[in-house]
Amino acid sequence: MRRLPALFAALLLPAAQPLLLSTALSTASLLVSVAAAQAHTSVDALLEKAKALLGKKGSEQEVIILANQALAIGQSAKAYFYRAYAKSDLDDKQGAIADYTQGIAINPKVADAYIYRGIDKSALGDKQGAIADYNQAIAINPKDAGAYCNGGNAKSALGDKQGAIADYNQAIAINPKLAEAYNIRAFAKYNLGDKQVAIADYTQAITINPKLALAYTNRGNAKSDLGDNQGACVDYKKAISLGNQSTAQWLQSSDGAWCRNMP
């Protein structure tokens, strides 16, 4: 049998090398893909745990730790949001605002991030900044009744009662069953001196949610101003039965004696 020439045989050897290199690259790509998938799954698991703990008193530090662990793996708008929420619950409003801002930089289309950042800005006295955030949330989701309510509250705090009422009207148009919107609209109308219309709104709020204690207290104030002390006292006592502590304290004070002694 004839042997291949040595030169030709030598040239055949490297032919197998690209196959080995291709296999190595494929294996490396697979390992990278698996690692990325594992990291993604790990982040998701951490954030699911954090989400389950949001709003639970005493769990704030655990949420922050979980969010930190997720952020150590990679940037995540959700991780910043959850950490911000926990910081806000711990009264670290500035820290919360910074985290909401980081999350917004990653994903500027999350309406809730603007709403919660606006709430914290408002708590720190930055009502105009809060209004700007609520407006941004509304631009993203025009059907967010809560954003209108929050915007109305900020405007009311700035003395713009008519602007506040306009926002509350929008909230009610979006969700006619939102009892709190009627309650806060009534309060704005009350402050404008329109007591009877305020009473109508408080009554609507109570019709929707008979357990809204603050609406009874507010309606009682409006009735008292109009001279209906009997009706006011009934409302105050109803608010107390629903757990309104400030009204209960008032009733036990010298100022509340007239109602306390009323049958």
C-alpha cells in the first residue's frame, strides 16, 4: 500500500484543529449562557423574596439586603424600587428618592416609580417636584386615578384648591367608586367654604365605603359649622366606633363635652 507523502500528511494534521476550536467556543458560549441564566434566575428569586416582604413592618432591612444582593449581580430597576420603598418606610426619604431616581434611569416607563418618588418629595416639602412626578406618571398611565389624587393633594397643600378639585374630578371620572377621592374633594370644597357640597361628597364617600372613618369626622365638622350639632355628634361617634383615635381624644376633651353628653 502506498503511503501518503510526508508533506501531505503533515498538511492534514491541522485540518482537525478548527473543529476542536469550534467545539471549545461552543462549550464556552454554553457555559456563559448557563451562567447568565443562573444569574437571572438568582436575581428573580431575590426580587420575589423582596417583593413578598414589601410593606411588612420590621422587614425593611431584609428587603434592603435582598435588593443589595440583586444589584450586586446586575442593575435592576425593580431592585432600586424595592430598596427605595423599604428606605421610605424607614423614613429615609432622601435615600428613597435617590433609589427611585436610579430605577427611573434604568426604566423610565414605570409610573409607580414616579408616584412613590412624588410621595416622598411631598413628605419633604417639595410639592412642586411631587406634582411634576405625578404628571409624569399620568403621562405614562392616564388612567391612574391615584396619581390624580396625589397631584390634587400637593396642589391643595400649595393653596391651589381649584386645581386640586380639578384633579380629584379626574380621579373620580376614572374611578367613580374611589371613596377617598370624594373625601379629599369634599375637604377641598369645605376649605373653599362650600359646606353643603362638601357634605354631599362626604356622604358619597361613606356610601361607597361605610368604614371610612375620616369621612364621618369630616362630615361632622361640616355639619357642626352649619349648626347641625346633633348630626355632627352622630358622625363623630360613628368615626370613633370605626377606630378614629383623634376624634376619640377630642370627644374626651373639654371641647368635646357637648357631644359626649349628648344622647
